[in-house]
Amino acid sequence: MLRQAASHARPGEYAVEAKDLVKDFGDMRAVDGVSLGVPAGSIYGLLGPNGAGKTTTLRILLGIIDPSSGTRRVLGHERPLDAAPRIGYLPEERGLYPAMHCRDAIAFMGALRGLPLAEGRRRADELLAGHGLGDWARKPIRTLSKGMAQTVQLLGTIVHRPALLVLDEPFAGLDAINQARLEEMIRREAHSGVTIIFSTHVIAHAERLCERIAIIAKGKVAFEGAVDEARARLRPIVRLRTRSDDGPWRSAIPAGARRHGKEWVFELPESGPEPLLKALIDGGAGIETLAIERPGLHDAFVAIAGDKAAAQMVEGPAR
Amino acid sequence: MTHLLRSAWVVGRRDFTATVFSKAFIFFLIGPLFPVLLAGLFGGIGARVASQAEQPRVAVIAPASDFAKLAAAREQLGEAMGDRPIVELVEVPPRPDTQAQVRDLLASKHHSVVAVLTGAFDQPRLTGAVDEDGTVAGQLGLLLSAAQSGPKPLEVAPTARSSGSVDRTRSITAQTGQMILFFLTIILAGMTLSQLIEEKSNKVIEVLAAAVPIESIFIGKLFAMLATSLVGIAVWLSVGIAAMAMFTHDGAGSIPAPAVGTAAFLILTLIYFAMNYLLLGSVFLSIGAQASTVREVQTLSMPVTVAQVLIFGFAALAVGSPDSPMAIAGAVFPLSSPLVMVARAAEKPELWPHLVAILWQVLWIALVVSVSARLFRRTVLKSGPAKRRWWKRAAA
């Protein structure tokens, strides 16, 4: 069943909009003219290395801190706190009261967003049972493992059934199994109409989950748009292995091509694959293997944000 | 406004239940027992040591019959003087050469006397390291005359109260009221501060700040601890009244009523406690917002605590003279006003000054809470070592 939130999400409508956001901390500019639009019902990724300004941007969008200049609009509200009951937020540094019982912690987070405590406890029991933590409902947070505590906090962000979920580095600190579970949960929430924004420095998560992304580097948006648009900025990559080492076919290899052992790697020429193939065959290359690959988000990230920023990113395990 | 108050309620309810249903709260409740026990224990030992140290010994060279009279008089005076030190007498039988005997006694480490009394009742003479108008000489003079004339019979017709005894008891009530207000406020403000630091260190503060206005967090925390303290006060009052009923003849009725009446005094004490706590608690919370470690909190809160002790000392001057210029100045100065006015409630019956004082304090609380909440909002999420704080910049 789609949630109440879904009924507010009309195609083409932005759940979150930001225009020219700037945030200065003393002499340091943490966010420098960030503008973005998050379509309602989409999964939106904020990509960038540590210290790029992702968390500050999210905090501004949520109204935890005010921007030095610029405007933001969240679920139709100029003041994000007015929309707080319809937002769920998982901060980068997880925060729970260690002495609180799991169900009370979830219910309390719901109560902060306007959910009656009794209803929060009822839903907490359901959510905990649904995530295999039913036996832990009445155990204090301090007795949980880090992954379990993170799950409890995540359940606390969705207990009030928000229309917008903001997750700051949600995969950090989770093992592979819990990362997969979290990806599944994000997909499920998005499917039920919830708009999801998450920040990450792991490109693979964004590539698998997001429809749109913003690449942030040094406080600025280097790219904002669909994942495919980012990829489309690069030409397809050709990986070629030949039996011949030299010959007339070498003239078909572009000047910027890199050679790794017997493999050539280069961007597909603008003329396309057919003239390339013809030149290789006619030139006697003796093609052993030839692959034309669509560039990944990581390649796009390198092209957009630069090698230095990309070096701080984690590509993540291929799945 | 409704959202602000509702959010403050959610935050306050959590803080209240987390505190009241914790093991630490039991220690908070039995906390006042420790100073009482320690005061009883160390006070008793200290008094005995002090009394022994302060009791000068005087050798009395006199026949046994004379010494017996003096010793009996000393016993009587000792009972009348209570805990105060009274000269100790050492019996020394006379020898033929009195002068030499006196010299020997003053030099003797065995007897360790400050002076020697000779001449008994006829020609009493005190020789030694004592002043002519000093305590030892004065006490010995009294002992000699009491030993000679014997005790005078005094008929005592006791009454329940007199104006002097009521004034004295009300002064004690005033001092006790001030002390309770002072210590309770300091303890609670400290507890509020610890909770805030704990929330900052376990990062809950960001979860709160993302969901509710920062001002709600501030107000919720402040009032949660106030409610907690009221639970504590209710328990202490009940235990106190029960203890008085068990150990005194008339129970709580044995204490003369404060000048404004017992009920009004209790209500005013609660109000002034709330005022004092809200003033100090909000200052402490804004300090806590700027600090991220316990060490920083200690550094920052020390001046406030010292200032509060000075204010307490200033307010204590008003006890016993509630209309003095000092007392009026203390009542006007916002930070000492609750302490001075609670003492006044014990000693003066008029109620209108309390109404004026409460309005004045409310005005200041609104101002301090509003400024502190704003400061809290600006600084509470700025944690971590990356940024240099103003006091560090100033120190550099």
C-alpha cells in the first residue's frame, strides 16, 4: 500500500529544492553555491569525497543549520522544520541513548516527529520483528552490536512513515550483508513513494540505487542530473587485444590510448565502431578480443570531479 | 508555539523518565543524607578534638577539700557552657616551697599546664602564660566565686516560645532555606549540564535538532530537570516530616512557623527554587552548548560556580536583617534575589514584596532563557576539535 506520502508525490514535482546555498564557518566556506532539485519519489544520491560538503548540505536542507545565503524548500516548506513530521533523518554519526530500550528508542524518534508514543511502540514492535530483532525489543541499546544499533536507528527514521528520507552515509560501518539489506530497504521505501536522499562516498551504492545524483567537490556541485547523463559525458571505452604487435592497424588506435600488457584501452572514436573495426581488420591486427564498454559512474566521477577527488572515493564491491 | 511546546514536552518527558527511573536518581534522593552523616561524624570528632585542644590545663595547688569545691563548681559550669571549652583543673598537693613548686609545674612537660593557681580561696593567685583579662583568668574567677558561695537556686518557669526564640528559629529557617535552594540548584544545574554533554558525545543532539526546534530541546531539558527536582523535594519533605513526627514531641509543629506562614513559605520556597534553578540552569545549558568535553565544561562552568558561591555569601548577609540596604540590594540583584527573598519569607510576614520580587525574577528569567536559548542554538551543533572556540582564540 502506498503511503500518505506517495499521494503528495506528483511526477515532475520536486520534494527538495535548493538554490545557491552557501554556508560559511568563520573563514571556511563549507558549501559554495549548491543548487539541486530532488524529484518526488526518486532516489537521489549526493556523491563526494569526505569533507566535500555533503553533510553540511544535508543539515541545511533539514534546517538543522541555516545557510549563510541561498534558499531551500523541503516538501513545500520554506522552513524545513515545518515539514519535520514528514521527514526521516539518519545522521552520519549515529545517535541513540545507550540506556533506552530498542522499542522505546524507535518510539521516541517517532514521537519527535509527532507520532503518539503508544502507536510508536506498536510500530516499533512490528518493525523490529520484521527485521529479525523482535527479541531485542526490550533490551537496552548498549547491549546491541554496532550493526544492530544502526538498524534500530534506521527503523526510528521510518517509524512515522515519512514522505522524505534523508540518510547521511547510511552504509558506513555496515558489513556486506547489512549493506545489501539496507539497499533492499531503500528500494522498498522508494517503491512505496518515499523520496530518498542519501550521501555516500561509495560510488557503487549510488550506481545501483540512484536515479539522479549530485557530485559535490570542495563545497560545489560539479554535476547534477540523472546517472545516465553523467555516464553519457564520456565516450564508450574500447578494450582491445591483438595477436599482432605492430602493423598498419596501429594507425587506427587513437593517440591517447593506454596499453596494459597486451591490452589497449581507449575511448571509442567519434566515427563509431564500424570504421575502427574495418581499420583493424584491414591493417592485420589479428583481433583476439574486442570489448566496447559503457563507462561506469566511477569513470564519470573521475571525469567530472577529477582524479584527486576520485582517489578519496570508494568504488565499492561489484555485485 | 504549539509545535515548540509539544516538542519541548517530548524532549522533557524523555529526560524526566530517563532521570527518575535511573539508579542515579536513588543516589540523588539519598544524597542529602551524606552531608548530614558526614557533618555528624566529622563534626563530632572535630568538636572533640577542638575542645581538647582548646581546653587549657591549670594546676591548682590547694588542699584536697578546696580542690573538691573547685572541681564541683567546674562541673556545674561545664554543664551550663555546653560544648564550649572550659579550663581543666589538675590537683597538685601543696609543698613547703610554693614558689619553687610553681616554677617546676610551669616547666614540667608531664603536667603541661598553662598556669598555676595558688592561694586557694583566701589569696588566689594565677601564675603562668595567661592574660589578666583572658578566658582562663575569667573562668577561674567564676569558679572560685561559685565554689565559695555555692550554687544559687533559680526557679525556671518555661514557656513554649518567646519573641527571641522565634526570631532565632526563623533565622535558622531562613538560612536553611537559602542553603537548600543554593545546593539543590547547583546540583541540578550540574546534572542538566552532564545530560547535555552526554547527548552531545553520543550524537543524539543531531537527531533531536533535525526533528524539533533547538529552543524546544533547551526548554524541554530545563523543565524536565525542574520536574525531577520537584519529585526529589517531595520525597525529602515527606521523609523529613515523617522523621520529625518520629523523633520530636510535636512533630513538624515543634518548629515555629515562618513569618509568612508554613503553607505560604513552602509555596514561596518552591517558586524561588524554580526561579533560581531556571536562571542558573539556563546559564549552565548555554555553557554546555559551547563545550564538547567534560574538561571544557569544567573550565567553563568553574567561574559560574564560584560566582554563585559569592552570590550565596552575599545573600546570606540578608539573614537576620531583611530590611537592611544589603538585603534590599540582594533582592534587587536578579541572581541573588531568590535566595534573599526565601530568607525574607521566613523572617517577615508581608507578602507583597514577594509578588514584586517574583515578577521581577520572571522578567529576568525570560531574558536569560531567551538569550541562553539563542546562544544554545548557535553553538550546540558546533562540536569537535576542528574549530577553535572563542576562549581558545582569546587565550592564543
